Amino acid sequence: MKAIVLGAAAGGGFPQWNCRCAVCALAWAGDERVKPATQSSLAISTDGAFWLLLNASPDIGAQLRATPALWPRGERESPITAVALTNADIDHIGGLLTLRERQAFSIFAMKQVHAALTMNPMFSVLSAPVRMEVYSGVPFRALEGLECALVAVPGKVALFLEGESPKLASDEGDTAAAFVSDGNKTLAYVPGCASLTDRLIDRLSGADAVLFDGTLFNDDEMIRAGVGEKTGRRMGHLPIAGEGGSLEILSRLPVARKIYIHINNTNPVWIDGSPERREVEAAGVEIAYDGMEIVL
């Protein structure tokens, strides 16, 4: 099984188009310590001929053009056979609108995500793809030789669906982790997660590689940077650092490869050699980057 990180950044990408925070400023200046990144998405295959996408970011066009394995091989043909959606965030479903050119593929998601697509008439342009509703924890065949399960994890509804008081750590299916297996190895992809529960930790412990939500290093990072008013937990993302942060837990996880993905533009782990980056790497966790390949 081979996975390619199409995008490693959170919503808005890195650097974000309208941001000149301390970290983005380095990217705009061309500092060699940072690498620009597109919005979070993953491609997985067992044979290199047919591919499953985990989420379809608004950057999908650029991501496909940068990934020869996903280029069309015929006049109207794509090796992308299926897309599995972990939630209805714009940075995870927006790319579906790019995949609208009458190309047949399957869209796997839980009912809350399908409902979000249905309520927005823009997604009616997706007439060729087949929408498949799946249930939390129930495996389905995503590709020949590739099994996937979407498992509800603590999170919240997409921003455009929020009311005045959204549930911030609901496990009702608005946010999911994707567990993908070729029958021998298992990869877990968790780009959004509000809490690492005992049940989730136990399931992640059985994976061979875990790509986990690395949105913010510190919970109040965006507030301190002067570019936002919400904490990471308010946005449905567990911070990396601090008591109860994800790094404390991931460092103890008995998994061969642990990788942070869905990293916000303000996060100092983007900076090679930064104290925050060194802390993460010393704990045995990698930082994803666009084009990163994971072979299991």
C-alpha cells in the first residue's frame, strides 16, 4: 500500500493567501526553512493503477497536476476511483467541484456529510459520481484489495453549518477518521479531531501509520498571533502541545510512523529547526509535506 500526501496544510493552505503572520511571512520571503503546502488530502493505492482520495481539497487541481500517478491515461479517464470524506469542511469537500467533468467515481461518506452535500445545490453538478453512505466503523471496499472504514471521532459540524452553540466534541458522525487497510497493513488518517478518547487511542494503536490532526501547536496560537479569535478546541481541533495535547499521547502510541497533517499556517512546526519542530521530532512524530510518500 502506498500513500501520497497531496496536501499537508489546514484550510487556507500555507502560506495563507491573506496572512502575513510570523510563520507565513517566512514563506512569502522564500525562507528555505519552510515549505509551502496545499490543503489536506491523501491519495492511496495498492497497485498504482487505481487510487482512493481521502478528502478532496479546493487545491485538488494543482495537487493532481503535481502528482504524475494521478494523471489521466486516456482521452477521458482518471485513475481516481473513489473519494472518502472525513467531514464536510470546505477544505475537504471543495475539490469535489473540480472533479465534476462527467467522470465516474464513488463518494463514500457518513450521512451527515452526504446531507451537507445535498443541501448545497452547487454539488448537484456531480451527476456522474455515485454517492455511497457508510456507517461508523463498518468496513467497505474502497478499491480492489483496499478496505476502508470511516470511524466517528470527537469533532464538530463544518463551519458553514454551525449554529450559535455548536457541539465541540460530538462523536455523532460529523467528523471521522479513515482507517485504510490492504489486508496486511493499516493506515489511519485523522485530519480533524477534538479529543483523543481511550477508544480512539486503542484503535490507532493497531495501525502501522497514523496521520493526525496537527492544526495548532498551542490552543490559543491564532489569538496570540493576532489573526483569529478562536482557540483550537473551539474549532474542533486538539492542540499539539500542553497537558492533554496530542503530542503527549502520540509519543506513547506504539505505531511505526506517526505524522502530523492538516497543519495551520500559524503553526511554528512548519519551520525546520524551530523549538516546536524539534520538540515534535524528538517525540518521534514527523511533519507531513506535499508529495510525501508513505509505503507500507
